[in-house]
Amino acid sequence: MPSKSYWRDSASTPRFSALNRDLTVDVLVIGGGITGITAAYLLKQAGQSVALIERGRCAMADTACTSAHLTYVTDIRPHKLLRQLGSDHAAAVWDAGAGAIQQIETIVTDEEIECRFARIPGYLHASLSSEAHQDSKEDESAALKDDAQTANGWDFPATYLASVPVFDRPGVKFPEQGRFHPVEYLGGLLGRIAGGGCHVFEHTEATEFTADPLSVKAHGHTIHCGYVVIATHVPLQGNTNLASAALLQSKLVPYTSYVIGARVAKGTLPDALFSDTSDPYYYLRLEPRRADDYVIFGGEDHKTGQEEDPKGRFEKLEQMLHLFLPEADVRYRWSGQVIESVDGLPYIGETAEKQFVATGFAGNGLTFGTLGGMMACDAALGRKNPWTDLFPVERKKLSAAWNYVRENADYPYYMVKDRLAAAEGDSLRVLKRGEGKILTLDGQRVAAYRDPKGKVTTLNPSCTHLGCLVHWNEVDTTWDCPCHGSRFQATGACMAGPAETPLEAVGVSAGGKAKSGSAG
């Protein structure tokens, strides 16, 4: 059976030409996987001009070789992550993953992308490798109960089960995970990036970087930009010095993972995600279809280049799958590369001035890849992101001084919640006199207020303390920050700290571009 990805074979994406001219944009994104495409889409939504370049076909490399699990349950078990980071920082990692899944769901809903997105439960269960040893099922129960208790302590619902579906093994159920068709999803995003001053180029490889002025040569042409996002799975050196680039490379370990796609009768399996406690672990999910269903089953990982019989890995996967689903009819087999970091957490942040990378996603590639795109967008816009200090590229060990504590959890919660929430309208016409609303005008969020005489004030809704989005207080006719309590007059003037400066005034023009200024 030839190696072929189910995702590539069952969906297509728009095609784009190679770069054929010099170009100037606000942000250049290098890499057309889920990280780069997400970043480019969000930046365009924020009003930036963007060029996305990919050396092959967009969405057809490692992103199309995934098993397409969307989960905030990390490869590092909850009780181990707790010991490694402490409760507050460990919970922050899961918060970040949950925010990424919510971002995907919001995009799917807003853009009406048909990609079979659904919220489904996830199960972490005892090892499949020990199927012949009944005693091992009981041996894992205590650790799995510990995982459930730990997750609940982070305010993530989790239930210990003596027997999970399909595999009849002890495990933990985590509700509200997700699944989708990654190529259909990214194809939908790609169609919304190109145009309006933004560009997508395929078969365009970045070959030379210049720091001053910031520019990148690709396919014989030069792209000038104000910021660079490197989203190439394994980061390019770019404008990073050689020593720093080599240090980052030394902290990344590539693994090859194997996946098979098998047809089963409808109703054979519940619509859920499964992963076991083996090392390396096995993972399974359902891909519902009209006439039948597909089982996506993977595992048998090894360090890239260190396996003499890769076909044997597929055979082991099929044997394991048929232990539990003897009727499964294997139709697809493929492999993909995952990049692991030395501490199990991704590296997301700047490696040089105005140069951003995201890598080391391990088995959470689609979740952390989306997170990387979100954080890249914030970095390019100079916007505060709640997880910047959680995943820095230069970290040796997460600093205990980083103050992500549960008493301050409203900050990241509202940062994610408010940005993902739908605006209250896209026209000033919805504003009544004496009313304020968060609107989408000229492609960006605006805090808009119409005074009793009909005069309209439009402001940047980001609190000038730490960047949370303000809410309208209809009782006091003020803009209030839900994170740390800063308050602003309807016209933007600062009333109460910790913010010390007013909200920025935003002049909205009929032509579409917004002009930033200051409010008195």
C-alpha cells in the first residue's frame, strides 16, 4: 500500500503562484502550515498587509500528516506537569491550549468554514502495549485518578472511569476537546487571506534575510516588511546569530510518527479522541462520513532517521488496531514528523528583533500551532499576550517569578474570551445616543460611543495597562477593564488605575484604513 495521507486525499486547497515581483508589506509570514496560515489570517483581520510564502504547497506538508486531534491535554501527563511547573504555570499551559481550540471554533463559525469541526470528549487511558497483562490495568488506576484530580484542581473538568469506551481500560474523560478536517479548515482560511493588499505565494522559498532594512529574498525577489514570522516547523535561522540558532536547534528533537486510516461501519466507534499512556503513545480518533466512518490511528514514534524498517511500524499499528477493531479495513497509511522540545513545551517567541518563531509542538501540533499563530499576531501588533512569558525561546527553566497565579486568572481569561467574542456590530448606525459598543470597523475592533448630542468617539478598546479589552458600563457610561479594574471615561480619558494613560483615539475613515492618535 503506497503512503498517502487521508487528509490530502479527501480535500483540496486553493493554488497560488510563486512570487514574481518585489513587494512591501507590514508582515511577512514564512511557512504555510497551520501556524503560518493562522498568523496570516489573524493579521489580515487586524488590518495588516501580509505576505504568506510557502516553499511547496500550503497546508500540504506536516500539517496534512497529522491525526488532527484538537486537545489542550498535553503530552506531559497532568500530575507530571504539576510537578514540573507548579499548579499555576501548569494550568496556564492548558489555558493556552483551550484558548487555541476556541480560536479555531470562532473562526469556523464566523467564516462558515465547512471542515467538520465538532466539540467531542477526549480520553486518556491505560497503555495498549500491556493488553496481554490484566494486572497493568489496575496498576495505572492510581496515576490516572491523580491526573483527573489534578485537572479538576486547574478548573478543567475531568472524570476518572474504570473503563473507557472501545479499549475497556481505566482512563480519564476530558469533555470539550475538538476535531476537524485540517486541510478543509486551512483551505478555507487561505481563500480569505489573499486579496485586499495581502498575498499568498507557493513554491517560494526564503533564501536570504537582511535585518536593516528588514527584508527577505525569495524566488529571486525581495519582500520588505516590518515584521517576520517564521512558521517552518523547524525554524530557519533568519536574522538570529549563528550561536543562538544552534542553541535552539540543540533543544529540538525530531520524531517520526506513523498513522493509518481504516474504514469502519457507521456507529462502530463513539465520536471522541483517545490516547494511551504508552511511551511513545498510541492515539485514535473518528472521522465521521456520510456512508461510513474512518478510524485514524497512530503511534509507533521513533527519532527521525533511526528506523531501518518503517513499513514494520505500519504493520505493528495494524496489528494493534485489529486487536480492538478486527473489522477495520485499512485504506491509508502515512507518516509525519513531530518536533519535541527538551522540556515538553513549545518554543514560541522572538529570536531576533522583529522576528518571531514557533516550534516544538510535539503531539499537540494543531493546538499549539494555532496558539503560535495567535501569539505571532499579537507580537507583530505589539499587543500583550498572556502566555508570552510561558513559552519563551531562550528559557532554561520557567521562572517562578512569572506571576501567572489563579488570583490573577481573569487577565488571560478575558484576553482570550473577549478577543474571540463576536463584535456587537459592524456599523456606527447600531449606536444609540448615550451608548457604547465594541464594533468591527475598517477591519479592526473599536470601542465606539455616541454622546447625547449624537457625536461619535471611536477608541482602541485595549486597556493601556496590560491590553485587556474594555467593556461598556451602561450605568456609569464608562469603559471598564475586566482584568484589573482600570476605568476610562466614554471619550477615553483615564479615570482610575492601574492604567495611567487614556485609550487611544482611532479615526475611522470611509476609505477603510484607521488612523491612531490619542484621547485627551
